Amino acid sequence: MASSSWTFAVFNLKLSHSRPALHHPKNSQCLFSKFIPHPSFPSFYGAQFKSHTYLSPREPLIQCSRLVSKVGAQSEGSSGGEANSLDSDATFEETFSWSSVILPFLFPALGGLLFGYDIGATSGATISLQSPELSGITWFGFSAVQLGLVVSGSLYGALLGSLLVYPIADFLGRRRELIAAAVLYALGGLITASAPELNVLLVGRLLYGLGIGLAMHGAPLYIAETCPAQIRGTLISLKELFIVLGILLGYLVGSFKINDVGGWRYMFGLSAPIASLMGLGIWTLPPSPRWLLLRAVQGKGSLQEYKEKAIHALSKLRGRPAGDKVSDMQIEHTLASLKSAYTDQESEGSFLEVFQGPSLKAFIIGGSLVLFQQITGQPSVLYYAGPILQSAGFAAASDATRLSVLIGFFKLVMTGVAVLKVDDLGRRPLLIGGVGGLALSLLLLSAYYQFLANFPVVAVAALLLYVGCYQISFGPISWLMVSEIFPIRTRGRGISLAVLTNFGSNAIVTFAFSPLKELLGAGNLFLLFGIIALLSLLFVIVYVPETKGLSLEEIESKILK
């Protein structure tokens, strides 16, 4: 309940000052949509359209705004009566109520929370599992390999899930993919919590990881494709906040159950009821309207049937009456954009199209961001958090669970800063400032381990600078860019490749860390990470575009082409 209140406050703070709201009648709330056609407007849109729709006075509007579309038509001398080209200057600024926005965000975001929860809970569960007194089992004597499989089993599952979803993402659709993720989360959590022996526990960890792979692919897709463009950055950044909340929840459950016999079963098992809530919630949501239109353009069924389904889905997502004219007009616009964009191309992208043309450009941007997210050393910096704080005389560093909660809380606060500012400042300023701070913090850590060992305050400041800068840059913004940068034809496959890149590079950094530490030493290792961070900063400055305020169709037409 507290988190819901906090989220509501974020939305009010974020949206109340972004654009002036229109005046509303005292006893009603007006959804105002104004449509201004281009002089050469295509015939299927008809004449100027104005609509007033009244919503329930119990539903507070976040903001009232307008929809403006400019469309170019076919020249008089060309054959055929219909328009076949669209001006890419179409801009939608939608009016929406808080309740209609939060539910389509909340249930997919629980997939991110469960991902974070696994990170937090596993740290405490592995301590409980290995304790002769507290494990409550006879098979607690794990070898290093067995312990590694328990810890990283979900990571292997996530890698496998990312591979499996690549060829079937557009067939499944975003909603069904998230329902499947919830089922896998619940099964994995229950099997792990009730495991009678190690092999069963590892199967549960693998199933849970499959859920992570599907959820981290489907959640940003569904949120990006269903939310209004003007708050897309806020909502997808809030999903990152849910991951951090999940990490905190896992740490807290671990700290409460660490002294209970068989406490690891509670730590792993708590994920099952959360996964059940996620699955039931997503079951009540409609499919993504953009996915329905994509299937129509791909010729997977009746165009009129898919179009009607898309209108109904958008109406439900915005809390409007079924089949309202505002949703109808928006669906017409999106469908026309898709038809125009793919007139001279195959209706369905080929298996390798993600490595061609605009899709390749999108993959270079999105894939590089999630790659840099991992290879700038985040796991390594957090690994050194305890020794750094101990050297500065912080008593909390002797208690692993309290230290984890402290770092997790700071991550939460800084992610909140990103949520509040991403749709104001934009993606590029946060990335440039945050990654620049990352590079500085890594160079400071290198200096500390090489010649500033007598100044522990430098190490503490560098650690906090690193965590804070990561949470306002690579943490939320990488996934935001991944969710919005791919063309709709290859969005499902492109995001699955980005998720695969992220988890694959995470595994490589995790496994390479110990050998690199022995080979280079801590000072040189952080220097290497600092150089990589500087290269990533250069990449962001030169190659990453600004997508603030653009619809997904505008990103495709203006940036990728």
C-alpha cells in the first residue's frame, strides 16, 4: 500500500507540471481530442474531427491534452485513390486517468519485482542452505560448483528463456508471454522452496530463470506499446524501480528468516504468491493494440477483425467506452503508419532482419547500452562494497544483510530521481551525466586501491557515486531505450536479443571477475572498468538519440530511417 501511495505521488509530481491542464466542468471530467488534418489529408480520415467524451467524476484525470496529426497524401498524378505516404510529424498527446494507466503498468512490472527479488533472496538463501544448523536438510554440504549452480541457476534459465522467445515472440504476443512468465515464476518458486534434494532445487531455479527471461522481454514491450508516449519514460523507469524494490524485499525477507531453521524455503517460496498476483492481473488486461495491428499487417487474420480488437483493447486501456471514436481514430492512424512503412517490404520480418537496416541500427544502440550496463563493472563494485565500508569504519559493513539493505535503499532513492526526471530532462542528459559519473567513480576506486589507501573517504564517496550514477543512467535508461528503439516489425526479436546480450554479458562478467582480480589486482581492474566506462560515454554522446516525447512510430520514422 505504501508503494502504491508513493507511485501515485510520483505520477502527480511528474505530470502535473509537464503541461498545463485544460479547464474541466465542475461536475465532470472531459477527455478532449482535437484532430487537425493536413491540407492533403487522405480520404479514410474524412473531415475535421472533434470529440468530447465524459469520464466518471470519481476518476481523477492526470492531464488533459490534445492530439495533432499531420498526414501527407498521394500526389494527384499517382495511381490509386488512397494515400500511401505519411508525414512522420504525427504527435499524440493523450488524456488518461490514473487508474487506467497504473494497472497496465503494475502487473507487468511485477515481473521486474520478481527478478529483483530473486537477486536479493538468493544472497540470504545460500547462507541458510549451507548452514548445518539452519538449513534443515542433510544435503547442505555443497561443493563450489554446486553452490555456483544454485546461485546462477536462474541466470542460466534467463539466458535459455531469451533464446527460446526469439523466434516466437510475435506469435505469443506480449500478454500471453507475461502470463507464461508468471506461471514459470510460480512453479519455479514452489519447486525450489519444497525441494527434497539438490537436483529438484536446481530444476526449480532453472524454471524460475525461464520466467525471468520471458518477463524481462515481455514487460518492457507491453508497457511501451500500451502507455501514452508522454509518460513512457516514467513508466519504464518505474519498472526498474520495481526491480530495486524486489532486491530490497529479498534482502529484508532474508534478514528476517536468516536465523530460522529452513529459512531458505521461505525466502524462495514467497515469490509464488507474488507471481500468482501477477498472472491473475495480466489475465484481466487486454492484448497490446500495436501487437494486434502488427498481426493484421502481417496477414495473420482478418484486417477488420484485428482492427476492431485493437480499438477495443485501446479503449479498455484508457478507461473509455468500448469502441469510442478517439480510440478508433488513433488506431486508424497507427494502422496507416504501419501500412505506409511496410508497403514495399514483406509483411513479416525475416528471421535475420534484426541484423539489417533500421533494425540493425536499433540493435547497435539498444544492445550496446545493455552490454555496457554489465561490462562497466557493476557486480565487481558491489562485491567490494563491504570491504570499502569496513575500511571507513562503518559498523554496518560487518553485517552482510544490513549492508545490502543500505545499498538497496540508496539504489531505490536514486532510481526515484531517474523516474521523476526522465521525461523532463530526456534520456541523453541522464545517460551522459550518469555514465560520466560512473567513469569518475571507477577511476577514484582505482586510485584508492593503488595510492590513496590512507583516505577511505575517497573509496566511500566513489562507491556511493557509482551506485547513484548507475541508477540514473544505465540502470533504468538502458531498458527504456531497448523497449522503444526497435521497429515494430522486429521489436519482439530485437528485445529478446537485447535481453540475451544483457544476461550473457552478466554471466561473462560474473565468471571472469575472480580470474581478472587475481591477474590484474583491484586497482588495475577498476582502471580497466573506468576505461570501458569512458568508451561507453563516447558511444552515448556520438550514437544514442533522444527519444523523449516521441511515439514509437515517430522514433521509427525520424530516428531509425
